[in-house]
Amino acid sequence: MIEKTKLQKIFKEYDIRGKYPEDFDNGTAYQIARAFVDHAKPKHVVLAVDFRCESKLAGQSFMAGLIDGGADVSNLGVNATPILFFAVGKNKFDGGVMVTASHNPAGYTGFKICGSNGVVYGSADKLKKISKLISHHKYQKLNKKKKTSPLNVLDGYNRFIASLVDFKNIKDLEVVLDSSGGASAKVVSHVFSRLKVKTIKINFKANDGHSDHGLNPMLPENQRSAKVAVKKYKSDLGIIFDGDGDRCIFIDETGQFVEPYHLNCMLVQIILNRWPKSKIIIDARLSLGLSETIMGAGGQPIVHRAGYSNIVRTMSQKKIIFGCENSGHYMFNFSMSPRERINYVFGDSIIPVLMVMEHLKQHNLSLSEAILPFRQKYHISGEINLQGVDFASVRKKLKKRYWKYKIKQIDGLSVYGRDWFFNVRPSHTEPLVRINIEATSKKILADLKKKLMIIIK
């Protein structure tokens, strides 16, 4: 039986994740799979792994648990998370499992589990039940052996995204693509080989140990290679994907990092131009300028608690076509495609890239020109992470100090001023308190940041 403390450590809010084999080993992976099958009773499950050797080993044990539990398994092999979710929705599987630790460093792996509707299991409901099953070791008797078979859905995925973006409009561009040595290499290569654009690929050899940076593209040190390549080759833009390929960030033609918040402002205008008056989900960490942009384009912003599983669940329930986070996550609904019309939601990192490239060519803009209005209008701090800070105490102090202002507690504490906004929240994945600040000028931003740091520290 697995120790309860170990289960509590690896079961996170959105997934199961930890060091391998210190936090969990092959036996644990097998038991998690058995518990998943006993809980969900899936007949057919699709599985994919990221590029890590830890994921390959844990994935083999997880697959054995699925089969022993009585499920047929379609195996995507090494693949990006969006491809796993696409495969579930397109083929109407009963569930899917991505074996990944996302942007965590080497030595980690884990599992993202979703049901037939694409909604990722969270700790508040289904992950909690799976954990309880493991703790009590209550498995049904082994069923007769089921079958496993390889699966390739890349051509189907390509047809899906081609129904959302006109590939003919994406031409005469040069783009730097940085796969971070991760799982996105296969699908990125597949899609971009069908475009009339020049590509410079860096860090595309997954699992060869030669990637020159880490897996989280939001960290400045992990952006350096793409910035250098964009300037060296005088490219039109650069794209960096994270470890499991479900996030992307942009570098403009000058080699400057584009804040996902500003990119989101442009992207929601693109979405609303094609799907007018739509509702769009945005995360609560920064919402002032993005809400204004959505309403100005005729849409309706829905400010939401951050987290992939949280947003996808709401999008699925309310049939919302698009959602975005300020971390480079983008969620799309199959119903956006004229060929599909299925209310199935999944996160994708390639569709937003293609939409942006198409927009730049149609309007004869460079990326920096397209982003400039938002950079000038909405000044943001970037995410400030603080260790050793008690969120409950901080929230109490801030509520007392800013009691005259509009306060919301959708995700942590959000305070709205006339020309500024800030959100303070505990991290859902790490022992940190995160702060995001937005203002209409650099001076207001700097002054507010200084005040908040004094109150918090």
C-alpha cells in the first residue's frame, strides 16, 4: 500500500506529478492506472508520453495497469499534450492519459488524466476519488487481457486546424521554432512542413540531452536561444513551446519577448472578428485591459479562476469557444471548426501561432507593430513569485488596506482601482505566493508595486 503522505505529495490540483522514482515508482504508476479504470470504467483509453525517460518507464507501467484493469489502449507514443486531447475528442475515446511533468525539470514525471469530454481530472473531485481507491487498495478482479495498438492522429489534427486557419494566407514568413527539446517536435514539424514559410528549428531533438535550456518558456533564461536566433536570421517571429507542448510564447522580430497578456489582447480581437459577440474566458490574474479589449471588440469577458482543468470544465459546460491564460495556455472548442461541431474543448499551442501569423500577413504588420497598442496601453509587472509568505495573512492585510476599492476573490484576491489592478494568489502547483499588477502608466505600476511589497513583506 502506498503511504498516504506520498499520495498527498504527488496529487496536485490539476494533475499527478512528482520526482521519479523518489516520490512515486512504477508500482505507484500501475496502481494509479488500476484505480482510474476502477473509478471511470473506460472501455478504450488513449495514452501518450512526453520526451522524458522517466515518462517512458512510468508510462509502460501505467499502460499495464490500464490493460490489466480491462481497458483497450491506443498508444500515441511520444507526443504533445494537445494531440492526446485531440485524439480523445476526435475518436470519442472514454478517456485519455498524458504521461508528463510539463515544464518541470529532469527527474520528474506525472499524469494528466481526462474523461471522454476532455475535462482534466482535478483534486476536488475525480483525482480525490482515485487517490482514495489507491489508499484502500480496493481493485476489482483482473479482467481478461485487452488489446493495445499504436495510433497516429496527426493528419486528422492537421485537417482540423486547417478548418480554422487558411494555410494559403500563411506565406512569405520566416519563423524560429524552439521545441525546448520537448514533446512538441513531432506535431510542430508535421504542421509547418505544410506551410509556405521558412523555419529555423532549434532544440527539436527530444530526449537527446542536448537542449540548451529548460522547459518553462516564461523564464527569461529559456528565451535566450530563440531571441538570438530571431535576430541572427532576421526572422519575422519566434515561438517557444514548453516541455509537453501545450503552451507557447512569442518573440517579436526585434528579439523582444511578447508578454502573453498582450498577445492575448490581439488574439481575442482575431477570435471575435471571426466569431462575433462570443463569450471568452480569461484568467483572474490580469483581467482589466483584456476585459476592456474583449468588450471593445463586441465580446463578453468571463473572468475565471486560473488552471487548465477549471477553464476547460466551464468552457465545456457553457459551450464557450475560446479561453486563454496569461501563462501561454490557449483553449479551443471543436465546435469552432465547421467540420466538427462537437462540444469538446482542448488546449492547443499551434492554433494560436497560425492565427497570429495569418493576421500579420493579412494586415501587413510585423509582430511588434501588431502588439504595440497593447504594450503602450496596458503596463504589467510580470508574475512576481514570493517564497515564505503566508497567503492568508497577506490577504487579510490587503483587504484591510484596500477596503474602499472593488474586491473580488475568484482566484486569490483581486483589487480594482480606477487606473490599476492587482491580484495576489497562492500557487496551485508550488509553495509560492504570486502577484500580478496592471496599470495605465509605468509610474503608477512602479508606485503600486512598491506599496504592495512593503505591505506584504
